[in-house]
Amino acid sequence: MTAALANWASAFTDEQAFQREQEQLGRYWTLLGVAHDLRMDGDWIRAKLGGRSVFVQRFGDRLRGFENRCAHRFFPLRNQDKGNGPVVCGFHHWRYDQEGVAVGVPMCPELFGVAPRALNARLTPVEVATCGALVFGRFQADGAGGTLEDFLGDSFPIINTITTTAGRPHVHGHPVAANWKLCVQITLDDYHIVAVHHKPHYHADADLQYPRFGMHSAHFTGHADTLESMAQACRAGTYRPDHYRIFNIFPNLAVSLFRASFRNQPHWYFNVQQFVPVAPGRCEHRGWFHRVEFLPFEGNALARFAQPWVEIVRARAVRFYQDRTAREDHETCERLQQAARRIEGWPILGSQETRIGWFEEAYAKALI
């Protein structure tokens, strides 16, 4: 085990290690929110990136991101999770344009001796890109390159396909009294399903595929396709699901595709989960889910008319099972957090926990 891997659990309890970790992770593409909240000109959302508050705003046909602090006295510009309106500081009414430049400064010539633009006061930029319904961002570090598509690799066309929807995703989530990595790890673990979720039997290794791509990994049930063939079908617009899939995107995102059956009819949903770091022993679980249409609806006119109302009932059932599963996972993570100061050495990982080791390797690389 390398020295970097030996420190895999230090940020569970050490505030300084946690802050160093977050500063490094802000350089990597991280989910900030969903595009549905940014449809209208002036819409904005607030999020966390690398331990810092940021916001993304729509300016016409462009999305721009900035750190959420005024260049003047560092007051937070956005004090809610989402909204609509110009970028104006609530402390002294400094106004910023879509480039993050202060263009409106009350009494500027009298108080500062120059016109507003001559102050050259700017917000710290956040690079923003989208994939399907998901909006990602990162702080641009010196020498950092690569687009979001480069970062996501073969998962880019897949996530783009399964999360693209005209409807508003259903929102779920809650605070968790555990480190964010513990919550990520349990989504990478197929060995806990009997003890934690009371499933009748364990998975057989032969039924599982674990593709690894870049800093990320995936879980495929069954062998109907591979990561590469699924990506190719999504690019061509011909993909049709048949088994459960989950894509774990470094550092803290999990995107799954699952089937929910009602009256013996399969309906496919995506579920997006993010574990936002708050403190060494706390994180925020944020989630969105929605039904995915892979084929045109084939029902009669009455059935088409009833679809939105039927979907309300289905979505409530899906939410119930999603929330129950998440609650069981996160209660387990909270118990692990209570024992975090007693963690010593490297865990004993079985074949169905392989992806935890891969994740920790990516994490160690990110902190170099």
C-alpha cells in the first residue's frame, strides 16, 4: 500500500486534511445542479465546489459560473439555493455582468476615484459544462486541461442519453452525519445488500461486470452489453435498456438506470445521487430522478391523456423505494462515521468491493 493510500481515511475526522482534500478536488469536474433549474434567462443555482460556495447563472444562451463572493468585501452574492435576477451584491449593490466584471458601483468616481470598469474588480470564474440534464463545474487550475467529455469518457454519451428529459426531475435528499466518502463507497459496494437491504441472496460474481474508465467505474448487471457497446448505442440513438446500470463518476456522483415495474409493465428511470462534503463527519445527499423514454409511447389516446397522472403515482412509489434504500445506506454510513477515529490500516476488500479500491486510488492521485 502506498503512502497516499495509507491516508485514505484521514479526512473523516481531521479538519485540516478535509480542507486540503476539498481544495484539490475543486479542480475536477463536479456536479453543480440540473439544467431544468437554469431554463430561463437570469435563472441561477447555488452549489458547493471544492469546499467553496459557487453559483451558475444563465445569461441568454450561455451558462456562466462564479465563486459566490463579491470582489469588494467578499459578501455572498447568492443566499438561497436557486432564483432569478441580476448579479447584484446585497451589501453595497455592486453589479456584475456575464463576464463577472463589476460594471455598476454606486458612487464609484467619488469613492474610488475611477469609473467602475477601471477598478478591474472581477468574480472568480468557474468553468461550466453540461451533459444531458446535468451541469458540471470546476475551478480551472494552472495546466489543467480536458473537457467534460474527455473527463467522462465513454460515460458521456450514456449519461447524456439517460438523463435528457423535458420534464422537471423529482428532487430528493437529506443531510447525512457521515463523511462523503463513506456514502460514495457504499454505492460502490455490492456485498452489503443482504445485511443492509435485507435482500434474500447475494449477487454472484459471474452476473456482474465492473468497467473501469479513467477515474471512474460502473456496475453492470448481466452481460447483454459492455461499456463500449452501450456508449456506441447511445451515440447512435439506438440504446434500449435491459438491466440495471450505475456509473460512479469521481469524485462524488452516482448515476443509475433502473427498472420499476407497475402492473407488469417496465418503466425505466434514472437516479442521480451526489454526496456534497460539508465537514469531516457530515455531507449532504442530493438526488434527482425521472422516467426515461427510450421509445415513443404506444398507448391509445386515453392512455396518453392519463400518462401524466399515472406517472405521479409511479413517481411516488419510486421515491418511496429510493428513500428507503438511501436511508438504510446512510444509517450504515453514520455508524461507520462513529467509529472513524478507530480506523487503522487498509480495509480487507472482497471481489464485490473492488470498485472501492479503484475509487481510493483515484482519490490518492487527485490529492498529489
